[in-house]
Amino acid sequence: QTASPFFVYHCTDTLTFRDLSKPPAPRRVTAVRAAGATTVKWERVVSLDFRGYVVYRAERTDGPRTRLTATPIAALEFVDRAGTPTSRYIVRAVDANGNESDESPVAVTVERRP
């Protein structure tokens, strides 16, 4: 470190870049209930740093969301055995940096008739 009459130059900061861009949201989400369980399915998201999906349940379209998957899953479907016939489901994609996409369209549960 050297002082001059014009400036003092000393740098110890580290510049770190972080990816803040979100992956695209999953589309075509469906929720079909049969035999006491709801199967939620969605269309694959294409993203270079894709990690997986997280699934949420709500009892109203505008209600609070409960996260059902503790960590992102790679599968294109999730079976919820605790949902109700009126549950709604939302899926989000997650990238390698933990950025979550916007919500998918809300899927309202449809009862499968035998």
C-alpha cells in the first residue's frame, strides 16, 4: 500500500458473480385424484442449469402454499396422498443456483371416475 498526494490504492474486496436469472415456469400442470391420492404432472422445463422441481399445495387458488417436496425432484410427476379433492397444485422449476421460477398455472384437482 503506497500513499501519494493524489490517491491511496488498497483493495481487499472480492467480486463474486451470482446467477439471479430464474428458469422458465413449468406448464400444462394437471392434478388427477384417484384412490385417495392426487397425481400431479407437468411439462418438462428446458434450462441449461436446471436442477429440479418443487411442488406446492393450496386449498384456494389465492391461498397460502404448502411446499410438498423438501428438495427439488427430477421427476415430471408427484403423488400427494395428503391432499383433498379440492386441493390446488403449483409447480416451480429450480436451477443449480437455487433460483425458483415463477409459479406454474394453478392446477385444480379433478376426480377420476371409474
